[in-house]
Amino acid sequence: MQLVVGLGNPGPRYAGTRHNAGFLVVERLAERRGLAFVEQRQALVAKASGELLLAKPTTFMNRSGAAVQALMTRHAVRPEQLLLVHDDLDLPLGRLRLRRGGGAGGQRGVQDTIDRIGPAFARLKLGVSRPPLDWPAERWVLSRFAEAEAPLVERVVEAAAEALERWLAQGLEPAQQWANGLDLAAPGDAADDGDAIGDTDRDA
């Protein structure tokens, strides 16, 4: 069993925010495979033929590890069979980074997962760029992508889903070679920093 978990915050208030980039990707992978999510304890789950489990925690971001740990226990998943998909402030929008292990880089959902199961799992990081100088990071990740960013976000989500397909079919290294060199940004795709709309929440 391979488990792919997209990180995000539940509920319509957070839909489409930068912090929910992981949800967008696992939803796209489910669409590709014709899978539907059903509610389980602490997560929405889509299962394919006993070999693949996709999940979106229904806990808030900073409690993501509790949902991941419960899924791993319930479905007998080892850390090396787990991949988290999540936003990353240190990568620009349009870049992906696939790796195994390492620290959380300030991402609270990743940190909670590390605290509960250790660091030996794979991560697919989706760049959401650093915030403008006058934006706290907590407010930035809870802001929605600007309308002008939508074409680039669509390319990122599609490429990330493809990276997951390659990880599932070929393993980590071939998927890394394909994904980590991509730069999906193009002139005119990025919105001005002030175009994003967001609010701050303690659950970032």
C-alpha cells in the first residue's frame, strides 16, 4: 500500500488557498484515476485496488500528523510508503521539489507528521513563493491564489499529479529527475503580490 496525503485545512473558508495546494494535487490525481473521496475518521480517503490510498486530512494543518499516523496504522503503511504533498514558501510558484527525509522548513503539518512518525517519508513540495514584505507568512499561506496566477497554478497541479504518477510507477529517483528540474513559470503568469486576497488564522 502506498499512501499519498495532501496537506491543507478543511472547509470552504480555506478552499483555494496556498496552504491547500496539497489538496489540489491529490484531488487531481483522484480525477485522473476515477476515484472518489469518502469520509473516514480524521480524513477524506480515496482508495484504488488495494494498492494506493489518497487522503486529505480533516484535521487542521497543525494537526495533520495525527491524521497521517491514524491512516498509517489503519492501513499498515510504513514511512517509506508515505508521500506528503504540501506548500513550500522557499520555492517560487512554478517549482516542484520531490525528496525523502529532511526537516519541516517551518511547515507545521510536515512538522507534526515528523514529530509523530519520524522524517523517513517522501515529500512533494509545491512552491507558493515568499510573501511580500508587508505580509506575515501566516497570512500569506492562507491567502487565495490571485486570478492572474490561475494558469500557472493549473500547470503546477497537473505537473505535480504527473510527478506522483511517476513516483508510484517508477520510484523516487526517476520521479525526482523528472520533477525537480521543472520551472513552470512563464512571463506574465505571476500576479502582483498585492492581488492576493487572504486572512490570518491560528490554524496555519
